[in-house]
Amino acid sequence: MRTIRRGFSGYSVADVLDNGKFGVFYEANYTDAMQLATFDEEWLNYVCAPMQAEAFTASSGSTLDVPVTITNQEDEELSGAIAVGASTQFSATAKSVTNLAAGASTTINLPVTVASTALGNQSLPLQFTSSTGKTSQVSVSAQITGEETTGLNISGQRTDMSRDLAVDPYAVGEKVPYSFRVNSIGNIAQWVVPTAGNFSPFSASPIGQPSPAGTCRYSNLPAGAGYTCATPRHEVTSNELANGFFIPQTHWTSGRVGSNAIVDEYTITDQEVDLVDRQPSFTVEASQQVAAEPALNSSPKAGDWISYEVTVTNTGNVRLSALEGSEFSIKELDAGESKSATITRLRTSADASSRSAQEKSKIATARNGDIKIQAEISQSIAP
């Protein structure tokens, strides 16, 4: 079988045309659209190998063997494989059919797994694909039993991924286009209502109440189905631009169709979305000591107090946070900004032997959101 039109169609009639082609005349809608589709046998790409299988009953999430009988109505032997066709409700590992003689039949036990989201009357699509690539298909009726389940998988992403942020970074007040993909992992129809988030348009009124256009709500999401909402926009703030990113934060509710009661709620914090081509970096420099003991001309020894200054500079293009060295900590540092800290501590034996103040650790670390970076600290400070 081949698909002539995806989506809605109404009444149709099929016939063989004079030019050796086939024609299907069908309603594309109920009012004013009649379509004629024509095709030939090559486009149909069929093999004369009908399949049969009995209707069956199974439980959601179970696996069972479905006996499938295939008959070779071609003039030569057939080889190929039987598998489940396109389906969100069923899956199976393909089973081979080898050297089936012309006119012969064979029965294959196909191990079919029923999705946990399947429930009620379903159709199991089966497809035989011959070694030459031609196909035969059949649909098998199935009654799936199990408890009603609800649930959603929700993900999002910036939609202008082709934008080169190194050349064209975002600016304060600019709106970032964003889309959400909402997939049902339940086995019944659900309504979906987003109630809060740092996007507009996005949030909707509770189910049963009118909402403005462009929201991401869905009134009747079938089991196992999904939808994409591409209307949301996020307005860039000065604080986010300084960080070089923003964090999508949203809240969603869902419930059973036919009831306004909320069954599930989801608070989602998604991955950081870049607003610029983030290049975080920093330097740490230790200056000459500003105070020292012992007195001038005396030999340094362990146990003396030493004091020196460390200057940390943000040399990148985004704000840094949690800057830490062995003896200093800076909460935040904007791009291009420098901060200094005075370190006072007891001289160690290593300081005394080298006649300089040795840093306890030569590495400092910092963060820009989820990005962690490090910089080498000056190894010593002259006494």
C-alpha cells in the first residue's frame, strides 16, 4: 500500500484508467475540494504476497507472538522479511521469509511488543518487504487492555539555530524565537495547559476558559501523539545578556479530556540558551607583597607573616561567577572587570627555602553558567 494523501480525506472511488494507470478520485474536504490522484504499478511497488493474521487481545506493555501467514502469489520464489509497519503502538524485530516457493504459504510467529501507551481498539500494521524492495501490507485488529495512564514529555529549543551568534549576537529587548515539543506518554487523550513561563505568548487560562492567541495549550491530545508549539518568544534582559545566556523556565498542567481537574503538573528548567558566542576566560596575577616579616635584611623563615595581593581579571565576553583560588573567592565578575584580594598568611617552609611566597595551588576556577573554566595563577611572589 502507498499513501496518496496524509491527513483528512472523505469519500473516494478508484478505477483503472485507459492509459494503464490507476486513478483515485476523492474528497479533500467536505465542501469544495475534489482531487484526482493517478499512478502506475511501478509507483505502487507491490508484491503479490498477501498476509493474514487473526485479531488478538493483549495488555499494554506486553509482548506476544502473533502468527502471520504469508502466501506467495508470484510466479517465482520469494525471500524477504515481515515486520511491523509505521506505528507508535507496536514494535517487533523483523522475521525472515526465505525461498518461499510460488503458490506456497508459510506461517511466521512475529514477537510483537505492545506500547505502554496503547489502549482500546488498535490496528497492528504488518509489512512484508521482498528482497527486491517490493512490499505487501495488512492491518490486524487488536484489543488492548490495561489501566489508564497519563503523562507528557516536554522539550524545547531555540528555533533560529542558523543565526551566527559570533557575528550577530542578541541585544537587550530582542526576542528569541523558541519552540516546544509536547509528546503524550499516556494511553488516553489529555488536555495540556501551560500556566507560567519566561515566554510570551505562552501561558494559557485554565482549561474551559478562553485564552489569548498563540498560547501552547492543546485541548485534546490523543494517546501517543504530540504537537509542536512554535509561537513563544523570550525577551532578552540586560542581566541575561551579561551572562551570555538565558534559562527557559516553564510550568505546565494536564488532565483527562472531559474533566477540568488537573492530573499532572510539570515544572521544567531547560538547558541554557546562548545569546552570544560565549568565550569565558580570566587571568589571576599576584603582585609584590605589601607587608612582610621579618624585618628588612633578616632571613625569611617559616612561621613569619606574609601579605600580598591577587588581582583577578575577566578577559572574556561574558560574566563569570564562583571564581576561586586556594586563598581567595570572588562571587561574580563582569566582562572586562577586575577585582583584587589581599592574602595574609603564615610563611611556609617552601616559601622560606625559595625566598618567595608560593601559591598553595597554581590553578583557579570559575564558571559561566554550566561552563567551567580554569586559569593558572602566578607561581610565586617576590618577598
